[in-house]
Amino acid sequence: MATASEAERAQLHTPELDELSSVLQAGLQRNFAEVKVTVVDCPDLTREPFNFPVKGLCGNPRITDVGGVPYLVPVVQKHKEYDMNVISKELELPGAFIIGAAAAPSRIVGMNAELIPQVLTEGKGHPGVNNSYYASINPKDGQCLQEKYCDKFSDCKFGLLGNLYACEGRPGKVIEVQAKRRTGENSLVTALRKTLEDHYIKQSLALGGVFIIQEGKAKIHIMPREFSACPLNTNEDVNNWLKHFEVSAPLICQSVLVSRDPGLDLRVEHTHCFSHHGEGGHYYIDTTPDSVEYLGYFLPAEFVFRIDRPKETHGVGRD
């Protein structure tokens, strides 16, 4: 397993939730016909449709960018593997609840796949709980295959890259986002990020959280089971290698986004989704703008941690 280097850390701007909700309300109205952004108590995430091992998204919220796309393309570096329990300590939050988007550990699952992590890491007198999913290409029919990670594997590892939101998993106040009927060109995640980027011109903000696509369909990708034998040097190469699907609501999405990179070579947005009807992967955007409905819960992160930053970097494959 690759040993994570000492984490780089940057403090992020964390406006009051009332201010943030007003900013997001104004920004999202440019991209959706109906928008309502408010401050609410976080719903109990142990209930449907989330079924998380913790009740909330609150308590020392932070994000991390682990590894990176340069470990996947142009040529994969399979030895890059990480452990959620170790990552939580690197984040100075042992026992953290971690969600987001990552690559499955190919050494363990025996193939390349998308990981949808939901991990309560070990610490503070409780054992680790891994409720993660992973999505791969079904070798029988070439379609999406979503499986429960803990049904087959007991570890808390991931490979290559991860964009993760970590917190203590407590109840508390969060930003609730309701958006219907997309009128603009941006996905919900991109619309949130660009709103923050445009409003907070000199500051870096990050949001982490979950949202449900309640109605409509969405475009996703899943990486092939086999890593590319040929170098993937351009975005076109990467897109031709990936397998794209249209999947149906309800979809539960886990997202990390950053308004602007504070000099840490961050991936500024990354979202993976799962469902209870067997579809999941890397979310791009809804494909039914006239009927789509979103419901999300987000919190601004106080810090961003950069772990095992690639020494040789590029901008390919970060969509």
C-alpha cells in the first residue's frame, strides 16, 4: 500500500450559513426555474434513502483531495492505495465519517471500478463501519453493475484518487438546496461551485454533502474493468475509454466541490452516486432538464487537506 505523505493543509473561508444560503439562492436561480435554499436541521441520515451509519453531516467538517487523476492517466500507477482509517488521522479527525467519490482498490476488488464511499472510520471507542458501494461494468452484458462493498470486502481501502468530505457525523444545521427544472447549462454541482467562485472572488470555499435526484435521469460514467493498455493523453482519449450511461432517479449523490484551488492542485468538483435499484457511478449532469428535481444537504468545510499530491500533474480527465 502506498504511504500517504504528510498532509498539506489550507484553511477555507466559512461564511455564516444564512449568508451562504442567500448567495446560493441567487446563484442557482440563474440555472434552475425553481430554487429554494434554506438553513435546516440535517435530516436523520440513518434513514431511507441514505442509510448512512451516522445521523448527520456536522462536526469539524473538512475535505481532502487524496492522490489524483495523474495516478490514473496517462498510465495507471496501481500501487497507489489508501486506507480510510489512516486518512481520518491525516485529517486530524480520527473516527471521522467519510463520504465522497473515489476509485475502488483494484488490488482488492480484482478490477477497476468506481467507489462510492460511506465509511465511519475506527476511533473514539467504536469500530469502523463500511457502508460503501462500488460500480463496475457487468462482464455479462456491458451494463452498470452496482454492488455493496462490505458484502464482499471487509477493509476500508481505496485506490488512486479520492475527493472526500469528512466530519464527526453529528446532527446540526446544514444548507438545504431544492432545485427543479434546469434552465442553464450547468449541473447542480457546477452551478453551486460557480456561484461561490463568482461571489467570493478572493477566497476559497468548499462544500461537501449529499443530494438526491428525485425525478429525472442523469448521465454517469463508469471506468472499464481493465485499465487502459495505451496511454490516455487527452480528454478525448479519456472520454473514449470511459463507459457512459443514462441512469434513473432516485439517485443519491455524494459530492465535494471547491470554489477555487488555493494552490494545492485540487480537483475542484467530484460526485459519485448510488441507488437502491442497482445503478451508480460518476455523476456528470441530469439529462432531463425539464423534469429534474434535486434535494440536497451541504455544509462548508473549514479546511482542505491535500494528501499524496502527485509530483507530476496535468489537467486531463478531471471532468
